[in-house]
Amino acid sequence: MPLSDELTKLHELHQRGAMSEKEFARAKERVLGNAADPDHPLSAINAVRRSRSDRWLAGV
């Protein structure tokens, strides 16, 4: 779905009262954040990277 369509749907949901202001802002950030550069190689690597806290939780 094109970015403009996703933003339009979010705006319509917000206008109808189906989303709070906070939910709308978070959803909009998520949509715009995903649009940054999904094809960049580091995006794929970061998706499977373990966080620093995982090391402590798993005992590794």
C-alpha cells in the first residue's frame, strides 16, 4: 500500500474517533519510520540482531 494511502487511512480513523491522539501519533511514526529506507541492508540485519539485554537474559 502506498505511503499516502496508509496515512490517509490513519487520518480517517483518527477523525472518526477510532484512534486517540496518542495512538494516531504512534501509528503515523511507525508508518513514516518504515518508509525511511526498508531496502537498506542494515535494516535487515538490525531486524534479527540481539539487544544488549538479551545477553543477560539468556546467560550468554
